[in-house]
Amino acid sequence: MSTTIRRWRVQAARPELSVILSTYNQPLWLEKTLAGYAVQSMRGFELVVADDGSDARTRDVLERIAPRLGLALTHVWHPDQGFRKSAILNRAVEAAQADYLVFSDGDCIPRADFVATHAALRQPGRFLSGGYCKLPMSTSQRIDADDIAQGRFVDPAWLRTNGCSDAAISRKLRVHGHRAVLWDRLSTARASWNGHNASGWRHDILAVNGFDERMGYGGQDREFGERLANLGVRGLRIRHRAVVVHLDHPRGYATAESIARNRAIRVQTRRSRSTWCVHGLRPGPAPLLGPAVPAFEPGLG
């Protein structure tokens, strides 16, 4: 059975951004995440759900929510044959309609300025590396649609009274405006490609042939970012400015074997300085003449 694509509320004009959300059998978390996108301060973007083989519950959630979401929505699905996130992300890239793509997960609720921040800070020759705050299971379960619509889910005081310890409440939720810019400048964290919060230009993603479909769980997003860096597309830290909250969940798909295999692939990518992924969007070696990559401008990284 091949990949299937269903679209709701198709726009006549090309969207300014496409937001790609990965998911697998987490319909309740996905519903909360979509509620966050329904109240974004910026409109004119589309949502693409990259579904790694979920059962009918996810489709049912999308069918119920789509008419009242107020956004163009696409569901890209392939059969469940184990952890194949990289493959479904590649299919979602192909289905997305915008020239600029934002990536996150279906268990990460965006702050109301999330999409607008990625749109405002995009620039040629760079990808954006955003941040997250990981919530405990008790808090994840308590968040409801009204908490999301009113923005309480990113309020440190509300989080504290709903099961989140001070240690778990990230500084990313405490600083705003100029202070957030300052912390992004001062941070020593690498501006890596993080699957829960990153964005880049479609032509750059095509130039490295997307995500490596050999890779299971553990570092496949970082390897993709390393190939972008090898191409000259550098990361820009926006971890205190573009923020999502990550809902807790088990990780039964994480295995020592997949992590070790991915680590070996990443080592090879770094040593060879490779940019093209043979097992990516278009299987096979790189074309003789690849897409042009714009020069980058100096900035944070």
C-alpha cells in the first residue's frame, strides 16, 4: 500500500509557509497541537501532518477538526512498517506547497507567536533552530483546549500550579522580546536542526535530498542539519523566541541498535562533509547540477 494524501480547505494561492508535523498514534496530543495552530497570530500558512502509519483514530481527529481549523490541512500517511519518520517527512515535503517549511511534531503545542517568529526571522542561506519546554505527563494531560486558546499552557505560574516543577519550567517560557534575543545571543547551545522546532527553505532541503530514509530513531534530524551545514546553510539560534511545549509520551520505538546505526551514519556525514543523501527524497546519487544555494549573511549561529 502506497502513501495516501488527503487535503482539506485547499487554498487558491500558494501559502506563505508550510508547517510539517510528524505524528504516530497520538491522536489526543495531535488534537492539542492543532489547537495551538488554530490560534496563531499569523495566518496564511498550511499544515501538513506527516503520519508514520497511525491507525484510524488520527484520521478521525483530522476529519473532525479540519472544518473548524480555519487553515489548509493535508494528511500524508503511509502504512505502519516500523519507525519510518524520515520517509514520511520526505513525502510531506513533496506534498507541501510553500517555499519555506517549518518542522515540528504532533506532540508539541506552539506558542501563539510561533509561526510568525519563524516567518519574520527566515533569511537566505540559513535554517532556524527553535526551542522547547518539556512537560511532565501530569501537566500534559491537564492542558485543555481553553488553556491553549487563552495561552495559559505557556504561563509559568499556571504550569507550576498544574504539576510542573520550577526546574522543568524552561527559561524559554520566562523571557520575551529583547531578553529573548539576548539569551539567544548568549547561548552556547549549537544551532542544530531539531525535529521538534526548525525551519528552512525548500530549495535548501531539496539540495541535500531531504532526510535519510535509512535512519531510525535517534539523531536523524541532526544528521539532516549537518548536511545543510556542509552545504553552507548555517543554523540560526531562535530557541528563546520560537517556542513549543513538548507533551510527554513513552518512546517504545527507541532502540540501542537504531541509535548506534544512526550515530555511524552521522560520523560518516561529518567525516565526508557530504551534502547529498543517497537514500533521500530522490534515491540515487546527486545530480551533476544541483539547485543553486543563496549566499548566507553573517548572523547568530
